[in-house]
Amino acid sequence: TLIKLMPIDFISNDDRASAYAVVEDDTADTLGIRAGHSSVELYAFVKIPDGYKVTHVQVLASASTSNAVVCKTFNYTTGATTDLETFDFNTNEDITDVTATTANDLVIKLSPASNTTIIYGATITIASV
């Protein structure tokens, strides 16, 4: 079973005074989102359905940037995170399973290191607990 993230599910952090993410629409017949500056990171917050766990994550992008993705557990009641795996764009990574609990979900951090890399979306593989 897959959860699909769309480009708009990724939001920029506050590392720059004018941090932003923009819709890339200048490439012929291609849409996605990209960081407005090479130092900006993008985040997607993923609610894991009750009774499921996340087993794999893949972020689809125009480049295969090394170590550009970090998966983290995310406690939506406190904001607390715990780092899991770090991996490349376009790799279907077998991550440490993240099981849904009342407060335990997933956050995906992207560090594209470029304002030209286009993020097309992501897939999150889930399985019954």
C-alpha cells in the first residue's frame, strides 16, 4: 500500500530570511517544486494511518543527489523528532519501520543543495502492523 506525496506537500524551512519553495513550471511539460535557494531545506509531514507502519520511502527528483533525504519520526504533540535513515533522491529506501501511535508519525527532510533540483513527489510504503 502506498501513500503518495505531491510536490506541494513539501514546505521550506526558515534557514533564509526569504526561504521559500516554488512551483517549477518552466520546464516543458514538467511540474514539480524546488527550493528557492541552495541552502533551503524542504519538509513533508506524513500522518501514518492507524494500524500501519512505514517500511520504505522514495523521493522522486530531477537529480540523484547523495544523502539528500532524511526520514525522522515525528511527534505531532511536542514537535520532537528522531533521525532514522539518510539516503539519495530516487532510491526506494528500506527505512527503520515507523509504526503509527497516538503521537508517532513521519517527517521527511530534503536537502537538495541546489535551487535547480525539481522535486516531483514521494512514495511511502506502508504495511499492516
